[in-house]
Amino acid sequence: MSSKETAHKSRVPMLQKRGIAQWKKKFTGYLRRFNSANLALATARPAANVQGGEARALWDSRNNVAISYLEEAVSETENADGERIVLDAVDEGKTCTEVLTLLENKYKMVGTKFVRAATKRFNTCVISPTETAESFINRILALKSDLHDLGKEVDLDDDCLGVLLSSLENEARFEVAAAAISTNEDMNWEKATTILLTAELSGDTSTSATSTKEHAKSATNIPRTHSGQQATLRCQICQKPNHSADKCHFRFKSDTQGNKIHTSRTNNGATTKKKDNSRIECFNCHKKGHYANKCPEQKRGKKDKAKNSAAWDSDEHAAMMQERDEE
């Protein structure tokens, strides 16, 4: 065997009992790509008198190559029972096609059991209360990959998107994102994951005073980057980029009474609110701009009263001393 064939042989797909149909597809594809041994699987063994026996000899040589690769595919320790099936079949003179059928019949039920279990895990996949959106998306893709390895194909835009939306509808954190995904008729897996990741990145994962439909409408218009995995932040209140809704300056523009509210930051970075008291009327001096408990006239009155009281006490003391001297 040439060095090129030896290099190919080292990459023979190893037997996978859980996905026997998928493994058989990979194995026959391997034979088809790297040599003509697959012709022994695609055609029946020629009769001895065809072309003077040369056709049968060529077919047998190809079958022997296919058998050698098949023996390599079951050579791992975990495939000891599969290796015994192959060796016994070869001793009985069975062809590679017949050996593959024996392996498929042996592990078909086992593979079906694992497919059912993996399908159940996929269909019942839900996001946990503390799980991030990115982690949940990766779990769905991992379960899809498991089903692919077992020989069952799963569609991103139908199956995966359905599992994603079903889980988000039961999670209050992503109620707005779920509404945005479900209300868009042209939604697909890429758009849905973009909306979900953007909602989590902007911190807008809960309902607010804005209606759910308005959130859904604005969420579907979020721009995406070239990779489609992370979009530019866009405020859902003022529709301007580079900031989220919870940091929008229009959010605290006015309170329920119509008074303007100003924000400032303390030394530790926390945001505080200051109310504009220009419309407040003092009950003491009837001037605007302050409350009665902080009225400057009231403070001034207290100072004058204390001063007058001290002066009265001083005059009374002087009068008493004068009366005592006259006596």
C-alpha cells in the first residue's frame, strides 16, 4: 500500500454505534473519495466467466481493500463487539456490503434509542432563570449537532427557532425579545439570535411603560454587523445609536407632575435625581423656589426673635439692678 493510501487509512471514520446510519454514510463516502473500493459496494460480484475472470479478480481486490478499511474502522477498544462481527463475517467469506448490513442490523435499535433521547432533550430545551442568552443559543446548537451525529438533520429556521421562541415565551426576562421575534413574519434563526443578544446587551430584558408592540417594532429594526452576532446598540426610546433605553436622557425628561428632573452622578458613579423647584410656592413667604421648611424668611425671623428676646432680657436685668440701688 502506498504512503498516500496509508495516510488516507489513518483517517478512516471510526464506528459509531449511536449513529450507525450516519457512520455508514461517512464510511462509504470515505471509500468513494479516496479510492475505487466503493465500487465493490455499488456492484454485485461478477461471474467467473466475465472477461475471462479479470472482472471478478478486480472486484475481489476492491472488496478486500474495503474490508481492510472496515477492519480499521472497528479497531478501537470500545468497538470490540463490532470488531468480532467483522472478523467472523470475513472468515465466512462475506463481502463488505454484507458486513455493513450486519453492523447496521446489530446497532440500528440502539441508534434509534439514542435518537429518541436526543430528540427529547432538544424539544424540551428551556432557558434557566440565571442563564445568559448566548449560553442558551449555544446549548440549542450543541443539541442540534448531537442529532446530526446520530443521523437526524435539524433545520435552524424551523426546528431551532421554534425551540428558542417556545422557551423565551415562558421567560419574563425576554418577553420583549420574544414579542419582537414572534411578530415578524420574515423571522429566521439569524435575526432571532441577533434580537435576543442585542436585548440582553442593552439591558432591555423586561417590560416597561412602552407597549410590547412598540418594543417589538423597534426591536425588529435593530441593525446587524457583518457577522450577524452582535448589533450596534440603539435606544428604543429616542431611536438614537450608541446607548440603551435605560440610559436615555429622554427617560427622565419629566415626572408625572410635569416637573423637570435633572440627573447627576455621585463620586461612586451612581446616578441621582434632582427636582426643579422653580414651580414650588412657599407657604411661609409665598415666594417660589423653595418649601416652607427651608424658607429663608423663617430662618431670618427666628434670628430676629432670638435677638429681641436677648435684648428684652438685658433691659429687664438692668431695671432690676436700678431698683435695688435706689433702695
